[in-house]
Amino acid sequence: MSAPTPAASQSPVPFVATGARRFAATLGSPAPAVDYSRIRLDPTTGAAIAAAYLAAPVRQHGARAAYAAFCAETVRQFHYLVGRPAYGGLGVAVRIVDEDPYPDMAAMIADLRERRLKVFASAACGNPHPYLSDAENDMFRAVHDAFGHAASGRGFDADGEEAAWRKHCTMYSELARRAMTTETRGQSCVLFVHYRGMRFPEQKAALLPVAFSDLRSVRLAVR
């Protein structure tokens, strides 16, 4: 998950949004049409998710299968993101850097339009993951920025993270989505609801209640 810089919605990067839909279609269930610009984090839901994350153990034995699926599917998405277009990939050059690379969402979108993406290195954050290696965590940061944020056009504030979670969920199996929800929706709710945007939570390998992985649990703003 990227740094919590508030940002307005941007136009999704077309080739990334198309690529996300194409990948989701390979899972056997077409992604429903969603207006990602209308997604907002419901305060009550956000508080419940944050509380569940904070109460979860750092390592949960029962989470192993979901995290194994999440890791394998993330690696597949990463190779799809960086793979050569001639072989079905999106051709994005990903570079891991030691400091936060973008001042805002617009800067990341501009880079991705040129098929470049910089990712803040997990190893530089001083917050190691209890299951994922730094390399695996970096891969997830890359695919989530691309397929969650750039494909939805939503930024790094609380509402943007909610929309990015909803968008990126379509590219994971139901089992892997449980772990992916902890990594995105869980962490972002603690960050914005509990810590008021001031600090990231400790990373955990645990599963939140299954209701929090339900794609129907998002709130849409009234037009």
C-alpha cells in the first residue's frame, strides 16, 4: 500500500485498466461494472475492520493457505505486469527505490502512462512482514498500485484505498482475497480510522472475518 497522500480521482490508465479486466476474466467470473469514483469508506465498517485487524495475532496458523494462494497469485500478476506485450504482458518497467517515489497520485499515473512504475522498497520501511519476503511484498506493492489504484483512478486517501481494494479484489481467487483484504483494507482502515493517517500498523499474516472480504460491503456515494 502506498503512502497516505490525499489525492483526487484521476482518469484510470487505459492499458492498465484493460489489462486488469483481462486478467480478472481468466479467473472464470466476469467482473461486474463498478463506478469506482463513487466508492467511499463507510466509517462504521472502517472502524470494525480496524478493530479486527488490531485484535488479530501477528501470525495466524489458519491463514497459511490463504497467504500461500495470495503470494502465488501476486507473483503471477507481477509477471503479467512486467512481461513483454508480445507475450501477453503489459510491459511495465518496475523499479524498487529506497524512498517514497511519488508526491501524489497524479505523478504515479503519469509514470505509468509511460509504462514505468517505481515502488517504495519494503526493506526501507522498517516494518517486516511475518509471511512475505521483502521481494514478495515489493511485488504486491507494484501490482496493487497498478491494478488497484491506477486501474481505478483512485488515490491514496481512505476512500481511494477502499476503491483500490475493491478493484484489485477482482484479480484474486476467493481464498487469496482473504489475505489480500488483510494486506489492503485491513491495514488502510487501521491507518486512517485508528491512527488518523499518522502511522502504518504492524504488518500481520492473519485473516479478518470473512464478511470484510465481501465485495458487496463497499459504500457508493450518492450522485
